[in-house]
Amino acid sequence: MDRPNVTRRGFLRYGVGALGLTALLAACSGQAPAAPTQASGQGAAAAPTAAAAAPTKAAAAPTTAAASGSAAPAATSAPAASTGVEIKVSTRGGTDGQIMIKTAETFGKQTGIKVTHVSYGPEPDYWTKVEALYATKQLADVVWASTGNLLNFANRGFMLDLDPIIKSDNYDMSDYIQNALQSLSLKGKLYAMPWGTHPGNGGLVYNVKMLNDAGFTKITDDPSSILDWTYDTLMEAAQKTTKRTGDRVDVYGYLPGNDYLSLTNVLGAYGADFLNEDGTKLTMDTPEFMKGMQWVYDAYVTNKVSPAPGANGDQLFDSQKLAMELSGYWGQFQPGIKDDAFKWNDSLQPVGPTGKRGTHLTINGQCISALTQHQKEAWEFVKFLMSPEQNIQIVLSGGGRPAARKSVLNSPELMQKMKAHKVWVQDIEAAEPWRQPANFRWPEFNTTIQQAFASCWVGKQTLEQAMPNAKSLLQAVVDKPAAS
């Protein structure tokens, strides 16, 4: 569900830059990677150990939110994974694919199981390819799937229920975040492991000097220094850091977002959302919903502190033409900053009138295809992907968000070497489970939001004028049957 990693923003935010990839390749080959530059916010990463191939197991069967109440049949007692077996793993390609190729090579050397990477292209084409390959019985054994379309495929039988496999293997799930497991579960059954986790687009990348010069003197490059901000504070800071010469804007104060993952962070802070908890009903007819949307409207139109929707925020921020921008966990890997004196960081969006940040988990999961003939080998590879040693090295190299397990989130290495990991752990642990339409049509719902309110963000319509049509269009998506 992340944006495709093919643009500059996607390549560097959702994949890895050249430096991060070099570090990852070294880590996967067993060599210590070179230390990144200061601007990347990373220190040198240690090479992964052989323990990455063997996640901790408990003697007792795991207890998980996904497994409890599940009526899944008993798992077949599979033999030990066989060397010489070949399985396939799919990704969106790009840097995701390059990472997976090297990870698969490391796994193969340690286990004797050959893993071949296949790219199904960026989203949204990725989802179409998965569907087509399942129909022709050619789908990879291990499949990358985010919360944006995972449950649609689970509902249609594309992916295996992992609970019987976990139980048969006595795999310890106590280290995992329960809301993440719930986000990847359908009808009490777990369909993916939470390989990369983030609370939507809930980040705030900020320029320290610009804020200091605007009177916010307590702000430093410690991301905790900005955590007490409210949305009123953010708007004030955006207005004070916006610089104009006549009608020309020389520096913008803040760039928000206008997709589902961005708007829900603001709306949630105001106590609102697009949908109720089970995704069966729109919840847009509330004063809180309008207040949250009005804040975004004011940034774009009323106060004119933002460039036009679709502007390259990374480029503007790197060139110091933008003081702050909406971001996410990936904002720590801001790529284009070459001035070591440029102090900045990636913290969290403000708290709202509710006293909380409006966050829902969004997760990149690793699934096992229902078509696989090599279930045991596929599961061994998924466990390898989820091992803390493996996952931590990928995060340090800029290759993704952290797995939703305590040993990764609370890793001293990530706390020390990442620019803002310490504040992001708070948000990930506090985030609510993923929310989407009950008919699993999240991609369509997200696109409809962007289209329905597009005229608002450029000042052609007020929110009040746009709301009736927006609700009608979104209700039409919610009312559709689930894909079959």
C-alpha cells in the first residue's frame, strides 16, 4: 500500500538510496557496511549473524489475537525443510526487489534452500499481476502484500492461513505487536507476518534553523523537542516560516498530504475518520471530521503556506524552500541534504484536540501463497525475513520500516543509529489497527478520496461544496460487493 518506489521520492523513501543499498548489500554478504553520511542519520551497521536464520521458538503453541477463536484445521505435520528445493518470492521490484535478491542469496547460503525473486511491478499494477498469476497457478510461494489489498486476497483464498503453520512449528509470537497481527487478520485468522510497519503518513520532517528563526527557539534536531506541538502550533509555525516577495512564495511553511494515509492522521487527531471501525459505514457527518479537513484546507488555500498538491516536497525541503512536510518513518532517510550544518529531523505529526495522534497501522506483510507446493520452505524463508537481526539491518540500510515486534522496535542499535526511531516506536505501539472498507476495496476508496476533494485543495470548491458529492462517491464504493 506504500506509494510505488519508482519516483525519486519513492526510491529513497520506500526503498533505499545508493548509499543505503550499498550498506545493505554488504550486510547481506556478511561484510560490515560503510558508515552512511551524517545527513542520512545512520551509523555503521553490523553484519547480520547466522541467528537471523533461526527465530526464537517457544515450547508451547503461540497465543495470538489472530489465532484466538480461530477454527482453522490442524496443520499438516510437515517434514523438515529440504535443501535443494527452489521457491519464489515476489515484490514490487525496484529497490524492494534488489533488497530481496540479496536477502534470498544469504538465506540460500545458510539453508540450502534456493529462493528466486520475481518482480510484479509497482502498485497498483502489482495487485493486478498477483490476481492474474493466482488465476493461472503461477503465483510465487512467498508474496509481499500490504494491508492495502492483503485482506482482499485473503478473503478470496489466495493466501494461506498462517495460524496452523505457526502452531505446528511452535513458533513464538509473544514478541509481536497485537494490533499489527489484528491488522493482518481476517475472521480471526492471520494471513501475513508484519515485516514492515508504520502508522500511516504520520511524520513531520522539519528544518531546525527555519523554526528557530521564526521564534520556535526550543526546537532542536532531537525529534522529542517537537512532540508537544498541537495542530494550532503547526499552523502558526507554517505561517511564520512561509516567506514571500510580493505574490511570489520564496519558502513554504508546510506541505500536507491529501490521500487516505495522510488525511486520516489529521482526522484521527481531531477524533474523526472516514469509516467506522468495521468499515461498514461512512462517518464523515461530524463536526470533528469537518474541523480536521478544514485544517488541511487552510494549509493549502486559506493561509497559503503550502505548495500545490503533488509538489515534490523532498526536493523543496532539501533545497531549503520548504520548512516542514508531512512524512513517515521513511523521512529519516532524507536523501538530498549535502550541507552538514543543515539541522533537521523527522518527528511525529502533532496531537489534536483529542489529546492523541490519529494513527492507524499500515503494514507491509509477508504471505504464503495458497498455491505453494513448498509450504515448509516458504515458512522458513518468512521466518528469516522476520528475524530481528535480518530486519534491523534492512531498516538501518534504509530499506524499509521495522517489523512489528518488540525486539526490533526496542532495538538499542536502531535507537542509537536512526535519527528518529525513538519517537516512531511510540507511535507504532500506540497506533490502532488498520481500517478499511468492509468489502476490501481500499485502493478504490483511496483513489476516490483524492479525486473527490481535489478541487478543494486548489481553492476551486469549499469543503462544504465538495462534501455531498464526496460522500456519494465514497458511499458507492462502500456499497459495492467484495471482489470475488
